[in-house]
Amino acid sequence: MKTTLRETVYIRMYELVTRRNIWKPLKSLSESQWYTPKEIRQLQEEKLLLLMHHAYETVPWYRKVFNQMDIYSPKQISIESFEEMPILKKRILQLHYPQKLLSRHFDRQGGFEDRTGGTTGGPTRYFVGPKAAGYRAANATRNQHWYNYFHGQSNALIWGAERDLSSDNIQSRIFQQLSLNRIEMNAWDMTETQMRKFAIKVQKQRPRILAGYAGAVAIFAKFTLENNIDLKFDSGIVVSGELLTDQNREIIETAFGSKIFNRYGTREFGSIAHECSCHDGLHINGESFIIEQGEKYDDGYSLLVTDLNNFAMPMIRYEIGDVGLLSTRKCKCGRGLPLLETILGRTTSYIITPQGSYVNGIVFPHLLRDYGEILEFRVIQQNIDEIDIFLVLKNPLDEKQKESIRRRLSNFLQSIRINLIEVDKISLADSGKRDLVTSKLVLEMD
């Protein structure tokens, strides 16, 4: 396995701090990526049966599910049983976590509880066990090796999730700066001043990669083109968190003269699939996930994800809320990992303020997740000085909560008026995509 001394030190430090095993799964993944598709499938089925047995024996929700399938003993469970299992909806997690969904044997040490940002409609709480947490880090590290990037090398990030940017905790911030070697720009606040400051930092530090939301990186790329700012990233550009359009890919690659590596990841699972240097589809991290095509939409299928490593809270046939297409091809790189042809859903728009700033739509799910009464939402901007937020609620919001939402959003939206509108249901588009944030003011990217 190819690595560097600094990355080795980083991983050992990370293991010590988090109490998660990363090095062992990373070595295993570095070898198994070259397995044949048949060997990958065999490995998946072995891990899947172990997970299903564990779920039956220790998780109340799955015991009920299997009983409804007339399965009353682990000996009755088979691969065919998996294909007959009902889809795990986000609403089930919202209503039954943690009492019915955590394993009775789950170990909190080395694991963590988290919430989705709600980019597919509403925040969802869940728990990631220590084994799954270790594999998440190992998957991300292996994917980075595909474009010759190693932990500890300089990198630039355009992101908006407060939990992923530098921590306010002094000890955490020191660890991050020493180990991650990162410069950052907040995708929620991409003013011309902020982009110019970020560009100056990039010119001085020359990071090997630029990573970020696809739309945010495209806006920054357009800014550098318009201002004749020449920036290069030796290992390439990594985008995720939003749909990568052909238009944005062209803008980014033109601006920086580097190929894009598209990554498909979620808060629940980390890195699910990633492009390699062939740029011909995304390799699914198949040793960790089984991806299925669920309900058919006009241009793809809803994606179902099974995490093969999370024994603390098994998530089997989980409907992630994205639309995509699987491929039966094998990549020219020689890896036997299954391919995700494309992701078609989960696009996030930008709100334009009267002051001319672009506010990444990711700000809405990341702030609204803190309000447990909100099950689903949609944001629409019809005018430059006003937005409507449609809310599906578990219970009505009181005036104090409404004022809190408006106040926090105003930190980013500036003078825009915020209308909170309670509704019974939020409809999907005909394609099956859930456009959470839509601005009727056209954002010209060409």
C-alpha cells in the first residue's frame, strides 16, 4: 500500500484520538479494490448475512421486520431474504430512533451520533458504530490515493457544514491545522471579498487539491476567470455535496486546468462512490456498501444503500433520497468495484441577495436540522428581497422558534424577508428530484 510518513503519523494520531481502527481496513481495502467483480460480490454477501443475523438478534425494528416476513430464526435468513426486505425510509428513523433502531449490543466508544443536514427533505438522527466509523475514514483515504493525494498535504476546501470546518474548540483546531494542512472558505458566504482573500491564500500556499460543493467551486472558478487569477492544483479538483453538471465541470476544468474527481457521499455513510483517474463513472466502495436501484423515475432510480459495517445501527436498504443509475460496466482502470454511472438528483441552488452575494442553499438544511419539529421543507426565491420556506411540521412552531429561524438565517441572507409557511405535504418534481432550494432568479454561469 502506497502512503507517506506524514499520512502514517496522521492515521496513527487519528486512531489514538478517536479510538477507531483505520489502518487495518485501509490495508485491506487497498488490496480488495483489485478483486474481480465476482469476488467483490462474494465478500458483500458474506458481510451482508452477518449483518442481517445481527440485526435480527439485537435490533427490535428488524426483529419485527423479519417476523412480518415469517422469519423466526436466524437460520431462515438468506440473500433472498434481503431482496424481500422492505425499504428503510427516513421517516422511520425520524420516528423510531433510538429506541427501536439501535442494537442492544452497540458500543458508544469509538462511534458517534450525528444528524443529516436534511438535503433531501428533513434532518435525520442516527448512530455510526466504531467499525463503520473506521471504514468511513479508510474509504475516504483510499479514494484520495486514486488522485495521488495523501493526508497531511496542503489542501483547500470550500464547504459550509459547520461540523466539517475548523472547530471553535482550541484543542480540535490545533489538531486540525497541524494534521489537515488546510485553508478554507465558507460556501455560505461567497462574497467577492471572501473569494479574493481565498484566492490570495491559495496562491501563497499552493495546495495540492481543491475540494468543495460542486456549485460553490464553479462560482469560485468563474470568479478567477473573470479576474484573470491563475490557480493550479497538482492533484486535481474534488467535488461533492451537489449535482455536478456538465456546465460546471467545464467551467471548473477550464479555470484551473485540472481534471475533476466527482465524489458521491452522504452524512449517513461518508464516501459512497468516487471517480478514479479514468473519469468514467464512480467506483462504489463495494466492500462497505451495497447499492440498489429502487423506484423508477423518468431519468433514473431512487438509490437504496446498505451499510455492511454499521452493526451499532444497521441500515439495510435505506432510501437515501437521491436519484441515480448503476452500471454493469467494468472500469478500464482494472478495479473490480461496482460502478455508479451517474447521480441525477439532490441539486442545491443558490439564493441571490440584494447585495449581490451568492448564498449556498446548503445553509438551509444545516440550520433547520436543529429544529426537531421540522420534518420536511422547501425554499423558493421569487424576488431578490424575499424567500418562502414551506414547512411540514411534526408539531406547530411557536413564535420564539420562528424568530430564531429568521434571525439565524438572516446572518447569511442579509436583508431578505423570510416567510415561514406551514403545509401538509411537499411534492416532488416529475423527475422524482426534490429541489429543496430553488431561486427563480437565473444564476448565469456561462
